Amino acid sequence: MVDQFFAQTAHLIFAALWAGSVFYVAFVVLPLARDGAFNTTAPLEVISAKLTTISRISALVLLLTGGHLAGTRYTADSLVETTNGQLVIAMVVLWALLAMFVEIGAKRLEAGLNGKKLREPAADALGLYRAGALVGIALLVVSGAITSGFAASL
């Protein structure tokens, strides 16, 4: 029981941290860069690297804690046949999408920054990061449905 508490708590903290970080970059940092608020690539290079690190660590923690939670709460049949189980599968798909959007967005941003450009790479990566932010919000909504028991009552 204690392991479930720690796994679920770590799972939710890292999910919120990851989703919030992507949201902040997508809706605050990149629009500022696109609009010319930065006069050097250095801050964006650091932000991109930090976000990539947060993303990779969070993805690993979510894989480990989510795998533990799913393994102790569900059978193969209940993952497919129950609403909560189907939401867990949806979370895995959303998790993969979020990781993909951040990785591709970071590569696009870094490629442009290496050319010492600011506005163009920020604009090129913005859509990917915004899609990732929306996926992050969807992850938190699905998480809320599972942890609150709302989905089980449907």
C-alpha cells in the first residue's frame, strides 16, 4: 500500500512538472523568442536543454511508476475491458505523443539556434510545443478521471 502511494505521488508530480514545463515553453518562452524579445541564442539553448532533460527524466519516471501501478492494479483483461484500464492505455499513448513532440520540437529549435537564428527556429518549433502542451493537459485530465474514480462510475 505504501509503495502505491509513493508510486502514484511520484507519477502525478512528474506528470505535472513535465506538462507544466512544456506549457510554459510553448505559451511564454517561444512566443517571446519568435517576437524578438531575446537578442542572443544562449537563453533558448539553455531552456531547450533543460526542458529536454526534464522531459526525459519525467518520461522515465512515468514509465517506471506507471508500469508499477498498472501491474499492481490491472490484469491484461481489465486494461482492455474496463473504462479505467482503457484510460491507462490512453495515457500511454499520450505519454508517447508528449515525448515525441518535445523531442522533435527540441531538435527543430536547436538546429535553428545552431545557425544563430532566433525568431525562425522559435516559430518553427512553436506548433510542436503547443501540441505537446495540449497533450500534457489531456494527460492530466485523464489522470484526474482515473484517480478520482470518475471514470469507474461511468
